[in-house]
Amino acid sequence: IYTFLNNFQQACIQLRYASYPVIAAPSGLAIGGGYEVIAQADYIAAHSNSVLGLVEPLVGLIPAGGGCKEMLRRWSDVVEAKNDPHFTSLKVFNILGYAVTMDSPEKSKDYKFLGKNDFMVMSRDRLIAEADKKIQSIRDSYIPPQKPVFNLPGSSVMTKMHTILDTLFIEKKIKEHGVIVGKKLGYMLSGGDTNTDTNLTEQDLLNLERSVFLELIQMPLTQERIKHTLETGKPLFN
């Protein structure tokens, strides 16, 4: 699993920093690992029926193909994040923790599953043509994106995350393993053992994603969730 995850992460990173522009053209479901792939593209031409999101916590895991890293990158650019060092980690914690999915490109932009450069295509028959048209229009002037630096709060935000989880547990909206998964997700999204004075690279966050994922997938209760979902198509709350 370690080798697969590492290869998947590195393939996604190569998409993001390719010397040529990359465009994704999803139609229908692009969730979990599928979303992690398209999220690395310079542009997404999304069919109007696209459903996007990161749902790994439902099966007791966290996104580990760059999904956590990418959502942290996207939300770190908003004004609120500049004024509150906890904002980005908490915002992404709530989006991923609730396994939010959006059933239209317009709604997806509100949660930053789609960015300002991404666009909607109404006709599925026109999807590839519109994607190709976009690529042709920018290929000669394309410059790969700059690599971001992350300054995450570490343990100082974990108290707030644990309070959220304790409330959900008391209200019986999650059970014991849901609390464990939530704490592991929060640890990753806080940056782990870090603080805002420390510069973290994308690779640092990918390493943390992978480490937490491998820890969770070895847990019997996570394995029960995966088995139940594979057999029934529905999540197991344990």
C-alpha cells in the first residue's frame, strides 16, 4: 500500500507541475481518488452533472493522493486565512470530515472543489471539444504553477477540532471510530507536529497524508467500514 500511495501521489504531482498545460474533463462522479486526480489539473472543464468531493472519512480513511494538501492550498488563499491562522485547517476539517460532495460545478466552486479557472460545459457531447479548445488557447503562453509553502498551526488548532468531534459524539452523529478518524484527519490538516513559524512543502503534507492513511487502514474498525461499503454501497457508522 505504501508503494501504491507514494506512486499515486507522485503521479498527481507530476500532473500539477508538467511543462505543458493539463485539463481535466469530468462527467458524473469524480469523488475520492478520482477527484484527487482532476484537482491537479490547471483547468477543469466540468460537465454540468459532475459530482465532486472527498469522501474517504466515510470508510474510515483520509484522502491520501494529495486531496488534503490540495484543499489546504485552495483555502489558504482566502482573506479569512490571512487573518486567522486556524481558519484554513478548520474549514477543510469541516468539509472533509462531513464528506461533503457537490452535485453541480457551481456549488463545487463554493467549496473550492473547483477553482476560478475552472468552467462548466452544459453538453456532454461538447465536453472534450471545449476542453481541447481551452488547452489550445493557452498552450503557447503556459507557465507551470509555483510550488506553495504552507504555514499550518499544528496542535494549537486541535482543541477546536476535538471540541467539534466531542459535540458530534454527544449528539450521536458519530460513534467511537468516527471520533478516532476525525482526530487523525485533524492531525493531518493541522500540519502535524508543526506551528505557523515552520514552512511546510507539498511533499511534507503528502508524507503526512500517507502516514495517517496507512495508520488508519490497519485498524479493524476501518476495515469493517470498507467491507460494509463494498458489500452494501452504504457507509457504516461504528
